Amino acid sequence: MRVLVTGLGTFWGSRLAQQLERDPAVELVVGVDTSPPQVPLERTEFVQADSSYGVLQRVVRATGVDTVVHTHLEVDSTRTSARHLHETNVIGTTNLLAAAGAEGSSVRKVVVKSSTLVYGTTASDPYWFREDAVRPRTAATPVERSMLEVTDLVRDFTVDNPGVVVTELRCANVLGADVSTVFSRLLRMPAVPEVLGFDPRLQFVHEDDVTSALAFAARHDVPGAFNVAGPRVTTWSSVCAALGRRRVAMPPVLTNLAAAPLRFARVADIPPEVLALLRFGRGVDTTRLRRRGFTYAYDTPATVEAFARAVRRERVVGRSTPYQYAPALETFLRTSHAIR
Amino acid sequence: MFPGAVTASEPPLRVVRGHVEPDGVETDLATADATTPALDPDDDLDLAPVDGWGRSERIRGIARALYEPVYRYWLRVEWEGMEHIPLDGGALLVGNHGGAIPSDAPSVMHGIERELLRPVYGLAENLFRSIPVVGTLWSRAGGVPAHPDNAYRLLHDEQQLVLVFPEGTKATGKLWRERYQLRRFGRGGFVEIAMRAGVPVVPMAIVGNDETMPILVKSDRLAKLLHLPYFPVTANQFVYGPVLGYVVPLPAKLRIRVMPPIHFTVPPGQERYNRGVVMDEAERIRDIIQVAVHDMLETRRSVWRG
């Protein structure tokens, strides 16, 4: 198996590459990103380049990869502008799929890390979204819009390339010791926002389970869309209680307006899609991927518990220092004659 | 926690020190998502205080304790034919609705849980979900938004008892003079869900509910303004005052007659069912309930004493 990982500089790209390169069945791992990997990698080839069509098409053709894992998707709207979200998610995916589907392409499998954002959050939602759920309303926020467009692109690609196994993994909100998400940042604050009078059902998935799911899809043939979320649900109040956080109520009307000063004062950036979640919550059915043989190491309550433990530990001993990519060192380790 | 809560579904993944062990190889995955909390309550109840539907056995217990005197001494609920409600397996309970803020739903849920030790999930308008505090408590007490996917999952995947009032707010918004005249049974969606899930419909006729909170007049303009299905002035407000008159029911005697379950002959699991067949069945169930309601009214001597 020869694998191309997009977004090698993201948390997911780095973790996935790390997991894949340990597998002797994986012959080659190539990663493309503008930023360097976040974890030390033994044999993954890092190509520091943007995700333009020209670059991706050349890399795909030159390496002859058979599997592409697309992790370079931004689902955290607090980190970047709507314009940039569109550029990364929609244009990046368009370029990648075009490169993977180019004439004479060696690609036989494409795995896309999508998000449960595609289902949106409204009062009229079913409590458990299945993968074939039809979204009742149009996207409410830029990040949801871009992810829905990605879903459409993936669907078109699946139809146009019947010989390619296409997997879309729709991940729920992630928690874990190392990953930084909107929820992990909210829950690290001394007081945590809630919407007055609402205590939503929420699902979380552990960072290790997301990496495993990506690797699972890369190793097995599992065509179609799959929800990736810790089985079962928890409530926002019990998540806050598990972390020992006090809750601060936001008004149930004009909540977005109330969140704006917090954003400007840089106290907390709570995007509208997260405020909607804090009101109505979301549950997704995780049966389909488990039927295909994937097992979760953590269900939703266990994910929250693991995160709470990590936060308690880091309050005492601090967070571990992040890995710094050193090109010279990597070149030395991989190519020098001194290495045995 | 009462035993009925966990019997209907397979145990979920068992959580041991932050890790999950698949509970045997043959775990029924279809139900593993939404089942009640794991079996070791000390470990897990804090992090999963609700089941997959937001229902909390703790809140449910409090609600039962608070509602018991109302059920027993105020409405003096009396059941007839409760043996028709299955002790296991899914079933859709269908009744006639009544009262501005209806007492029939909590009474049916309370009575079945008390007698049969089985949880009942009550389907209701999405409207509830959007109201702060009320929506959360409603969900904790066993209310579920009436989405077809929710009903199907509860009935088919989890084999639970589900309560639905197909007339919806058209029935609870009836005026005093329209009492016990059953409204349209929606578009028969409830029949279609029961057919697809392969579960029986259990019809229930309820008498007394329309007198627990009769509507004297309604304001369409205020209802529209507040985005409510109706804005009533209730008889209760002349007794208990303007606010409590929306909360406290009048002490009408509540009688519930459960009729034999209706099993459908069509094969389950189909995407679509013949509209004619669905509407026929819905009409038939409505007629059964209407006839029973008339019968119960004919034998009723007094609204208050039954």
C-alpha cells in the first residue's frame, strides 16, 4: 500500500502518518502540507507544498500512490475566515479529487475526513442521524456550507470513478489530551458557557479513535459515508461537571449577539454552529462503521472521562512540549551514512 | 432505577476505567448507541445521566414521586384493559388528546411505568425542544420530538413503548363545546411507522382529559404573535388564577380504556406503504377510539366522580 496524506501538518495528518508508517504492509507514506508535521515521523516523506492541483497531480503521478487520505479540512471556524474555509475545504478537495481522478491515475482508494457538521443543528432534527439522512435545511454557517460542498464533491467523485473506493468519515466533536478543538478550548476555561435552560445531548469522539478510523478506512475497503462518534450520549452539564467547571449561562434569546462581545474581548470564541449545539445537541448513529468491523476504544462518556483526566494532569504537570520539525535532523536521520 | 428501563435493549458497551470492552461478540449494534447507561452505575452515571433520548431515570423518579398524588387522588386515574399493553417488545400507543395543557400524556406514562415497570416515551411537537427549561425537563422526563426517525428507532431498534396522540395540537386546542370530537389523525404517519417497524398499534380511549383544562376562548392573534399553536383562556384560570390556571388541572375523573392491539398484515421494513392502506388503518383506529369514547361518555354519571 502506498499512501498519500494531505494535511500532514495538521494534527490528523501527523497522527495518521505516524500510525500508518508503523504498519509493515504500508510501503510508502507521502504527506503534503504547507506546514511541517507535528509529531516525529520515521519514514514518512514530507512534501512542503500547497494543495494546488498542479502540485497534487504531480505528486500523485510521480509516487504512484494507490490510497489518498484527505485530512486537510478545516472544521474549526474560530481559527480562520469564511473565505479561507472555502479555500481550504472546497478548493482543496476539488484539487485533490481532480488529481486522484486524473487520467491514468494509480489511485484506487480515497478517504475523506469530513464532519458531522454536515447534518447541521436545528430543533426539528431527529435525535439520531443516520448517514443517509437528508438535511432538512440549508447550511446555517460558512463552515457547514463548505463541508456540505465537500460532501457533494465526494459524491460526484464516487459516481464518476466507479473503480475507486471512496470513504467519507463524518467525525463528531473531538476531545483528547493533545488535539485542540473548539470544545477542548471551551472546557479548558475556568468557566464554561451554556445556553440558559438547555442541557443538550452531545457526542464526543476520542482523538485516538478518529486516527484509528482514518487508518481503518485506509486499510480496508469500506465505500460510503460513515459517522465517527463515540457511541452513546452525554449531556453538557455532566461534561462540565466531569471537568469541575462552573457553567455561565448565556441568554436563550439573541445568543449569537451575546457571544459577540466575548469574541471581541477574546474571552471566548464560540461560533454559531457550536452555540446551536449547546442548545439542541446532536446524536449520530455509529452502527454502520461498527458493522464493518471498526471498534471504538472510547464511547462518549469514556471520551469525556479521558479528557477530564488529561486536563487534571496537565493542571499539575503542564502540557508536554510540542515536537518541533527540524528539516536538517530529518534529512540526517534518513539519508546520512552514519545511520545504521 | 426501575427494572423495566434496561430490559428492552441489549447492554451497551461496558466502560472499564475509561476504556470500552465490546460486550461479547454478538452485541446488537443497532441498539448500542441509544441504550440506557452502562451497568456499573457508580462508574458511569455521572457522565451518562441520560439514555440516548435524553431521558433521565433520576428525573423520571422525581417526576413519578411528584405526579403520584395527582394521578391517584386528584385525577383518580382508572385503567381498563391494561393487559392489552405488551410486557415486552415495541408497541405504539395511540390515544385521543384533550385539555389545553393535557394531563393525559403524563397520566398514561405514569400509569404504565407504575403498573408494568416499562418506560414509555411520549412523542410531542418539536416546539417543546425550543423552549428553555421546559424542553429540557420534558426530555428528561421521557418526551421525544415526534420525528419519524425517532419513532422508528424507538419502536424497531429498541422495541420500546411509544405514546402518540395523532391529533396533536388540533385536539388540545379544541374549545369546550367541541370536547370529545376527535380531530383528524394527522396524515396517518403513525400507522406507517408502526407498519415499517413491525409493531402493533394499541388504541386507547381516554375520557376526562377534555375536562381537566377546558378552553373557553382562544386568541388567534396572540398565538400567531407568540408562535404558539393556540393561545387559550382556560376555565382553570377562573378557579386558580391566570398563571396556575395553565398548570393545575381540574379534578375530572380520568378513565383510560386500552383496546386489543392491532397487528398489521403488511410486511415490515418497507420504505413506503400504500397510501390507501395507511389511511384506511388510520381511519379505522380513529373510529375504534371514537366509538369507545362515546361508549365511556354514555356510561359516565359525573365528570368529577366518573
